Amino acid sequence: MSDPVPITRSLDSMMKSLRGTDRIQVGGVFGKWDVAVGDQIAAHVRPIKLDQGALLVEADTATWATQVKFLSDTIIVRLREEAGVLVDRIDVRVASKRRR
């Protein structure tokens, strides 16, 4: 029988095997989103999924989706600075009326 393994190490291993992204990266995006993007953007855009450097976000309107596309380079830098998260690209979708 092997020595006990910390649960955090087990979770990191499981997350990497499922998505290629560890829980610190995922937690950083979701936990620091408001700080990284600011209250105004955070009120209209939310992170949905981080998968191997691709961050999927959902905007409540097409106008906000367009704004995020223009600001994606800045948001990527802010996520790295504020959350220590490495994002290669941001994919944007508009929320359907059922999700709003």
C-alpha cells in the first residue's frame, strides 16, 4: 500500500486528465473574474469554461460580446496579472434568453 496523497494533488491530477487545466487555473479565472475585468464587464459577461488555454465566456447581449472581443487581449493580460492564469484565447457566446 502506498503513502497517502493530499486531496489537492489528487484533484489537480484528475482535472488535468479531464481538461488539461488544473484547479488553480480554473479557480483563478472564476474567483478573480470581477477583479480582472472590472465590475461593469463582470455584470454582463461571465466565464463559462477554461479548457487548455481557451476561455469560453458568455455575454448577456451581442453588444457586450463584441466589446469583449475587442478587449480580449487586455482581459488575457489582466487574468495573468490578477489571477496568475494563462489564457491563450477568449471565445465569446451570447446567452440565450433562457439562460439570462
